[in-house]
Amino acid sequence: MAWDRDRTRRRLRDAALTEFAARGFDGTTVGAIAARAGVNKERLYSYFGDKKALWDLVLAEELERLAASVRLTGAGLDDIGAFAGATFDYHAAHPELARLLQWEGLQDGPPADAAGRTAHYRDKVERFSEAQQTGLLDATLDAGHLVFALIALAAWWQTVPQLAGMITGTVADDPAERERRRAFVVRAAHRLAAPPAP
């Protein structure tokens, strides 16, 4: 039977996502990834080069999936609210992304795909800045800080679920609570970005 290279690559990549999210780059071994995938670790080296290359690939692909799923269609308040809500939804459905980003922040060295990610976020900053100049968004806020704050507002619920539970006295896996949190994120995004009343 012929070896299915694509299937093996997917298994290794999926196993790496699980292992990296649970243990970070430093705590994950090539052997653990290979064992989870049910593949000889030599295949990992053959397909991806080394653990660092696989880490970069996994994180970059997860961020590409986020970017493809959460689009900023405009820069008005309704668009900002929709963006914040969609970001909340994505992180709730993919909690491993927040874990990967936390692990990345704890390790030394440059971030994965720094140039591509910077360009992606700078585009959002530019769009927010243009909307501020036309009066759609609060021009007294730094556009870069506003983009960061909206992402943090939407993603932090999944990043530190234990803190969210302690503060709110609720649990994230309750569907009604999840909807309350999402509605709060959308409303808060509107209020944060809204131009001051004249």
C-alpha cells in the first residue's frame, strides 16, 4: 500500500497543534508529536525539517484560519461590533489558539510569521485610522491601541477562563452565559470605538 504523504502530514500537524497548545514549544518533544500522530518521528523531520519549523507552521496556519474566518468588512461601529463578536466566536470554538499565543509570548525569539502577521494587523490599524479621520470612530484613541483592545476584549475570555469564572461567577460552557459574554463584547466594542458625543 502506498504511503499517503498528505494524510501523514495532516496527522503530524494536528498532533503538533494539540501538543504545542498543551505544553508550549519548550515542553513539547518531537517524540510526543510523532507518538500522538502514530507516525515515526523521522517522518516529522522529513516533512517539516525540525520542531521549530513545525511550531511556526502550526501557529501561522492557525492565525490564517482566524483571519479567513474573522473579517473586518468595514470600519463603522456595526462593523467593529461584528468583528469583535466574530473574534469572540472564533476563540470560543478554537481555544487552542489562545494557548499557542500565550506560549509564544513566553518564549524567546521572534514570533512566527512576524512579517505576515504585522502586515495583516497594520491593515486593520490603517482602516481604523481612516474611519477616525472621517468621524466614524473615536479619533482621540490611538488606532493601534484600539485594534489591540478589541482583540483582547474578544479573546481574553478564552485565554483566561478561570479568571472569567471567578469574576463573573459563571462558567463558559453554559450556552446562555456564552451568549451574554458575546453580547457584552459587541456592546463594549461599540462603546469603546464610538466618537465622543458632541
